[in-house]
Amino acid sequence: MKASGLGWAVLLVLLGLVVKGKAEIYIVTVEGEPIISYKGGENGFEATAVESDEKLDTTSELVTSYASHLEKKHDMLLGMLFEHGSYKKLYSYKHLINGFSVHLSPQQAETLKRAPGVKSVERDWKVRKLTTHTPQFLGLPTGVWPAGGGFDRAGEDIVIGFVDSGIYPHHPSFAAHHDDPYGPVPKYRGKCEIDPDTKRDFCNGKIIGAQYFAEAAKAAGAFNPTIDFASPMDGDGHGSHTAAIAAGNNGIPVRLHGHEFGKASGMAPRARIAVYKAIYRLFGGFVADVVAAIDQAVHDGVDILSLSVGPNSPPTNTKTTFLNPFDATLLAAVKAGVFVAQAAGNGGPFPKTLVSYSPWIASVAAAIDDRRYKNHLNLGNGKALAGLGLSLVAKCAISLIVSMVADPCQFLGAFGILDKSVFFRAEVWNLWIIAASTHPNQTYTMVAANDALLDSSATKFSPSDCQRPEVLNKKLVEGNILLCGYSFNFVVGTASIKKVSETAKALGAVGFVLAVENVSPGTKFDPVPVGIPGILITDVSKTMDLIDYYNVSTLRDWTGRVKSFKAIGSIGDGLMPILHKSAPEVALFSARGPNIRDFSFQDADLLKPDILAPGSLIWAAWSPNGTDEPNFVGEGFALISGTSMAAPHIAGIAALLKQKHPQWSPAAIKSALMTTSTKLDRAGRPLQAQQYSETEAMKLVPGTPFDYGSGHVNPRAALDPGLIFDAGYEDYVGFLCTTPGIDIHEIKKYTNSPCNSTIGRPSNLNTPSITISHLVGTQTVTRTVTNVAGEETYVITARMHPSIAIETRPSAMTLRPGASRKFSVTLTTRSVTRSYCFGEITMKGSRGHKVTIPVVAMGHWR
């Protein structure tokens, strides 16, 4: 829409304005193409649009002048509508979407909605972190890194952008080595902000860019510069952790409490790190800040985006999951050739809990390694009470993806704890202890914290939690085993195992026992490293045995005061793990499909999640400023779980694929990861998923694509997939145009593209999976494969649940290098089961390649 300046101004004045109500943040899109899709038409400004998967030259005069033009139009619109000082523009979005974010009143927002040239006005919404053993298992050191020149060249010159909580730049995982310095990366044009405290910038060659985005957080009054840091500094720990998983240096010693747990490495240890801080420790983040960070990252020239964040709730004005400022920005990023890995969410194990929906994003589920470190508390009456623990060890090398290895030294370093943001679900995740044994062949007196109080007034501090050494009598505890109680304070985070360890150490105890007296069904205990011997008794019946023995053995006077401590015990050595061959498993917390197309929870014809990667119990870098996890305050490394940890695994592996195949599109990289993944555990059996039983205890059930997508990532195979399923921007627009319930005007609003699609149905989008949520009678879908290897003949076979017939045509095809061929898949409802049915298509090549894609359908009579 175009209007003369005078006519427009008059119209805007006539709209009227009453400034009332509490100001809020709004994301506004306006008419006119963003830089990435502008094809010309405005006087004095030539086209800046790029073809699908093409990098944007943001330094060209064409781009910079058009960007300035768009920003001036944003400022002019606001200036003509509202009095100066009655609003605050936070960002202009120019590269991926055309719009801005602004802080103003709801009444002003209504005026803005009615203004000419305004396409949408959406109130901002929040995002949160998705936090809750690993290169050896994936074969990276022997099968993948050599293809890139060894670990010291794995990911060379690939830039991974992290939209997260910042980075701790002084960590050795991010150090630049003087003996092998990093050269310039001309394609990257990001900047490095200056640390206001040290006056040094955040970059060193390894870290190639560092910026922070907090205008929305500041406008909302949520930003506290004392703890959030007005710089890219990580005040949480989460951002440093995810960056290290994807691109941390190789061979970094993991040291806590004077012990070395092994050596850590990122997936692509030579990749560069570009930091776009938009997430903060207490409140998460705002979409306005996150969109600005993504827009800047693509402008700067990143190759990969790692997003371990997801929305707290659906956008208030958005009906469809695929169309909102966040997903539209990511669609434009993919158009610019950027691969996007996003955490699937931590709402599992319940269905339809995903927070990553769109086909242009790689949505990553989290796997867990099923192993147990059993230990015992040996009592003086001869009983051995089972508990959990693990001795500290100094010589084993940490691996980052290790759930299938047989050597226990290869997966020390895959332990972690679940982020507090997951507690909105019914499950409760707790902690167990990584600690050494007491001296072998020696017993020690046991002293309960409640019997070691300095005076009765200390009871107000919950002394049995062992959080405050100053309220306990050191003379009674020194040289003995301190007995503590595991209360609800540990669940809510006001008490920590780290503090128990510190209390015991300060009092001179030889070790401690943390005994659980009450436990909720489904409670899972995860590990925490401590510096002295310790054990967690999780079985309430065993805790009662301990209490009975202690009470019988402890002599008291008539007031209840202890006269003599006679209970004795020792803490065993829990070094060797018991390995369960069911690993990897889908983690209980990992969000589940089916995917939804709208916020009425209507099923989408698109499979999500896409892929499974390690996301439970992961060692990686931590910021000493971080307080996100009370058990790792002040530490340099942390053990964390969540799909937040799974996404950077995929981002780092994608960097390795991009290094080897620089011309591959984001869809090609995603296809290679998906079609080569495995659906078998290390015993060769189908993957299982953690789930709740009827009593809310955790159990294992057969996994489905709604749990793990295409399967568990296999980087070695992904380097050479044989065939890929490619797709581009126009294909994704076609998917949107054929998805039921999406208004074509909404599509035009967000994509600036008309609906000229020829794919017919959303299930015809050329993805490496097939999903039909409402199969009536017979339906045929088509897929196109492209050969990225030598000439090869593929035999195509299919299997499906008996209630649905499946047929593929042709049954075989021969493809020359670079050639593409179509094949069709016909599904027919035989019987209605009122539930989804699963199957897969396998393409076996004559030269050894094997490509598999999952098939998901629900049959209906009408």
C-alpha cells in the first residue's frame, strides 16, 4: 500500500491517540520486503534479494542503503503516530523480516494496528532455556574428524552462532592456542563488544563475535545489570555450556574438587564461536531480543545457529505454530543458507509437548545413557544399604557421546542435572553423588546432624539438610560420617548436595550420607560431583533401616541428648558402572510428538522431533558467575541435562558436515543427519523411551518416531549419506500454503511470498520423513532424492503396520552423480485403529549406502 506523505499523515492523525495503560513490548511487521527478499521496486533502491540458500553480502552499498531506508521508514511511522517520549523503539528488523519492536501502551498498539502499511502487531512473549558421553561413541575421533584434517582442523572456518546466555570467554574450552593461531574469516562480519569491567573485548580468534541484546528485557524492567551483565558475559552458565558442547576446544581437562574427571571436547573443536546473548538467568528472555539476535547473526554471516531456547507459551495472537515472528525469522535465516538446530523442548514424556514445530528447523530430542553406579553404606550390624555414588577418577578420557561404548572410562563425563525450568511437569528430578569411598577396611562413627547442634535455636535453619556448618558442633562431627536428610528443600533448589559436601568438609567429617525419607513417584536422581566421600540413600525402606540402626546404637539421656555415639559404618567404592545395553534411550523429559499445526493442537502432516542426540548428563564448560545450578556455583564445569544439551550436539556435527560439503543447503545437512541415524540401541534392539507407568514410576516402552524422530544421530554415516532430500524457501512456502487452516494473507504477511505452490499437500514437502495425520482411503506422496555420491543403484523397500498398506514406485532406481529422481509412496487404510501407525522406507545402494525415512500415518474411514 502506498500513500502520499501528507495524506498518510492526515489519516494517522484522524486515527486519534489516547496513551493509557501499562506499556508493553510489541513486535510489529510492516509492508515492504526485508533485505533478504527485496526484488526492487522502490525508487532509488536496487534489488537485494538472494536465491534460496545463498549468502547475503551485507557489506554491499545496495544492502546498507536499503537497510538504512527501512529503518528510517520505521522511525517515520512511529514519529507520525505518537508524541516523542511516549514510546521507545527497541530494534529495527531489516534483514530477515521487515519490522521493529517497540515499548508502548496497549492503546497505542491498537492505533498502530490500524495504521496504513502495518501488517501485524503482536505482544512480545517470553522464551526460556531448555536445560534439564559423547565424541568416542559417535566415532568422531576416528571416523569424522580425520575427514576434516584431524581434531585440530575439525570445523575449521565454520562459524556457529549461539543465541543463548552469553559466554565466559576466559574458559580454556574457548582459548585460542598460540602455537596454532586462528586466521581471519572474511565471510564473518560480526563485532566484539567490550567488557565494561576489564575494558577488553570478548574475542580471541576462537570466539569471533560477541554481542548482547537486552532492549526488551530492559524495557520490561526485568534486566538487572548487577547479575545479568550489560555485556556478552555469561551470568548463568547455560550459554558457556552449550557453546562448549558444539565447538569447545579438544582435550580440555575437567577438574572439580581437586580431581580430574577426564578431558572434554566439542563436536567441532576448531569451529568458531559467535555469541548473541539474549537469555538471562532469572527470567529467560523476550522474543523481541531473540529475533534481534537471530537477525544480527545472519547479517554477520554465521553458518550454523544453535538455539537451546523455546517459548514459554504460544504467542497470544498467533493461531498457527509455523507463522510468528520467531519462526518467520528462522525461515528467512534458512533462506540465507543458515542451518538451524533447536531444542525440541523438555515437556516429556507427554504427547504434543514440542516447542519446535517448523520444517525448516532441525528439532532435536534428548537421549540418555542407561547406566547405574551402585554403592553401599556398610553398617556396623552387618547390613549393606544400597545407594548411589561414583568414585572420583583421574585418568579416563571424557567422551561427549558415549551411550553405546563398552569402556566405562569412555563415558565419564556424561552426567548432569535437569534445569529447574522443567519442574512445571509432574516429574521430579533429583541428584546423586559422585564421590570417593572412605578408607577401605575401616569403619567410622556416624553422627546425625540433628544430634550435633550447637544449641536448640539452630532448628529454625533445617539443620538436617546440612547446609550451614556454623550451626553444627565440629568437635562431634570431625573424623566421623555426617548423616543428613534429603528434604523438599533439595527439590526446590534452596538446598544443594554441593553445600552438604562443603558443610561436611568444613566440619572435618570423613564423609556424609544423605538419606531420603520421603520420595514422590517417578523421582529420578542424577549425579553431582563432590569433594569428599558421600552416598545418597534413595530407597526409603533402606533409610528406615539406617535410622533404626542409628537409634538403637546411639545412647541418650532422659532428655534425648546423646551420651555416646555407637553407630558405625563405611561408604563403599562405587567406581565401576553397571552398563545396560538398552542405551541410548529417549530421556523422560524430552518433548514428544505428534507435531501440531495450530494452538488448538490439531495434528500437523509433519514429523517432529527430527532427530535424537545426547542430552542427559553432559559435562561441559560453565561460568563461575553462573547460579543457574546451585550444585555448580563457582565451578568451571557442570553436568547438565535437557534438550538444551542435545541441540548443540547437532549444531556441532552440522558444522562438520558443512566443512566437508560447503555447498550443501540447510535441508541437505538435515537430510544427511536424519537418513543415516540409527533406530537401534547398542544391543541391536529397537530404541526404547522412558515413560511413566500407571503408578508414575519410570518405565521403558518401545520408542516411536514421536519420541526420537528419525533416530539417534550417527555422524560418521552422515558425512557420506549417498542420497539427500533437498528443499528450499519456495518449498517451505508451499508447505505453509497447503497446510489446512492457514490464511494465505498470513503467509504473505510473514513470507512476502504469494501462494503459487504445486506440491498439493503438506505431506508432499520433500522432507526425509512422511506423516499423514488423517489418512482416508488411499493417498500418494512423492519424494525427490539427489545423489551426492558416485553412480549407484538403490533398491527401495517399505514396511508398515498391518492396518495400513504401503507401496513404493519404482522398486529400484539408478542415479548418476548429482542426478535427482522422484519416487512415490502410496498408503491405503485397511482398518481404523484410532492411533498412529509407524513404518519406514529403506533405500539400499549397490555401493553400501543405506537411506531410511520414517513413515507415520493414522487411518480414518472419512
